[in-house]
Amino acid sequence: MIVPKQEVYYAVFLELLYDSLDDAFSKAPDLIAVHRARSNELHVQGTLLLAGAFLGSSQEKLRTMAICPTREAAEEFVRGDPFVLNGMVSTWYIREWANLFI
């Protein structure tokens, strides 16, 4: 899928109640499966461009990020996320992100 370039995208940041990506995989494999299936569907539809987890320090909780083409898509991504719906996200926010390569 080729996505047209635009000036502004919307970055979704989430902090989950897991210590790491491995911790989430071991404690919530069913939620991961639903999250991945939904994310793949949104990606095919073009409303979720990129998504993934930050890897790193064990002193932080698991943090993830997604890039969406519109604020509405970003809000829908959060509203329907299985980790949000199951109370496993401690905080989240959406920020506008300026594309350098337009």
C-alpha cells in the first residue's frame, strides 16, 4: 500500500501496565493476538500507518506508539484497543507530528 505524504500525522503514545514486551506476551497472549489482528485490519484500511512497542530499559513500563493519518483515526485506534478496553493502559495521549519529508 502506498500512502500519500502529508504535512501532519498523529502519533499515539500509550504506557501499559506491563514491565516489558516480553512481560505482555507472557501475561496477555490473548490480548496481544486481538491487538495485532485489529492493528493489521486498520493498517490494511490505511487508518494505522505504523505501530509498535519501544524496547529498552527494564526500569520503565512498556510504552507503545502508533502513527495515524488523522486525529479521528488516532482516537478510534485508542478507543477500540483491547489493552485500553481491558484497563491495561495507565496513560495515553495523541500528539500532532510534522512530517519532514513532504
